[in-house]
Amino acid sequence: MTNHSPSYSEKLWPAWWIWLVAVIIGASVSLIFFPISIGLGLVVMVIGMALLLFALVITTPRLEISDGWLTAGRARIDLQHVGMVVGHRGPAAREQLGPGFDARSYQCIRGWIDPVLTVQITDPEDATPYWIISTRDPEAVLAALGSTEPIRETGVSVTD
């Protein structure tokens, strides 16, 4: 019997302040319509807010480990091609995204989520050396991937 439930799943939802900014920008579009008609201004305000909130919902990527596959955003890889997986927080996460960053890597990162994972890609036909993925719960992802690496607070992984 095949288990079709994910062993880990997470949506990388935007931070609260991004939702607030979306509402404010969506509402501000209506300002040009209020002098014409208050009713039209209100309709445009509701539509503007709804469109931006909808855009946030549909562009929020999912991180999922299920049925032998790792999915991050639009990318998907068979777990047999995954090597070392390491979680990073604080200065180590900033190091991964800055000086330790390899431009050939696949990125599914969100600036409002501090922890990141580096997932080494071992497929010889894939030019991508590793994936770097944001996650709010690196311990759970590492456990789902079977990694025993500790969460790093300093340094760079996979490429060091």
C-alpha cells in the first residue's frame, strides 16, 4: 500500500506586514475614483484589495516532501538525487544568502523567513549544485529528509 500523505508540507506564507501593505496598496488605487463617485471608489477599493490578496495567495510557494519527492515552489526532485541537507539560522542563513551564495543554485527563498536549508543535488546530469529553500521549521524538514546535521548558526554548508 502506497502512502500518499506528505511526510512534510509547508506554505511559505508572507509575513503579516506584507498582507497589510497589499491591503493599503489595493485600497490606495481607489483614491483616483473617489472624486468621480464614492460608490465607484468603494468598488475599486474592494476589487484592488481582493486582487492583491489573491495574488499573494496564488504566488505563495509550497515546500513538500512526499512519495519520494522534494518539491519547493515549482521545482521537484527525486529524493534519490538529494545529498547532504543542512539547516541554517541567523548569521549562517545570511551567509548562505550572501557571500556563500552560488548563483547556479535553485532558490525558493522568502526574505521574511529567516531559516534556510541547503539541499545538495547529486544528480550528475543536473548542473544545479544545491537548492536553497526558506522554511519556518528546519528541524521538521531535516527530520522528514532523514538528515542528522545540526542547525548551523555560522558558516556555509554544501559548498564548504
